[in-house]
Amino acid sequence: MKSRVRELREKQGWSQGELADLLDVSRQTVNAIETEKYDPSLPLAFKIARLFNMRIETIFLEG
């Protein structure tokens, strides 16, 4: 699954660690999502979408 998390995080000026703290996950989890090695659970995807005030499908894209 393609992810726009890195782009959105960098727009906010946050480090991976800062985003991880906001989401209550590890920095390694954020890195894995950004490098498309891990697809977040649905609850985590909703949390990410709420944080960026966007719809899940605009952050996570098929393909």
C-alpha cells in the first residue's frame, strides 16, 4: 500500500519520533509505514487520518 505519511509528516516539520509520540507507537513503526514495509492496522490508520485531518484513502493508496 502506498503511503503519504512521510510527505505529510515533513510538511508539519515533525521527526519520525515526534509523529510516533503523537500516535503512541514506536519510531520504528512510523519508519515501516513510511517505507511501505508495514500496513497500519485500521485503528492506527484512523488515528493517522484524524491527526492530519484527512480521509484514510487520501493518505493510503492502493498499489
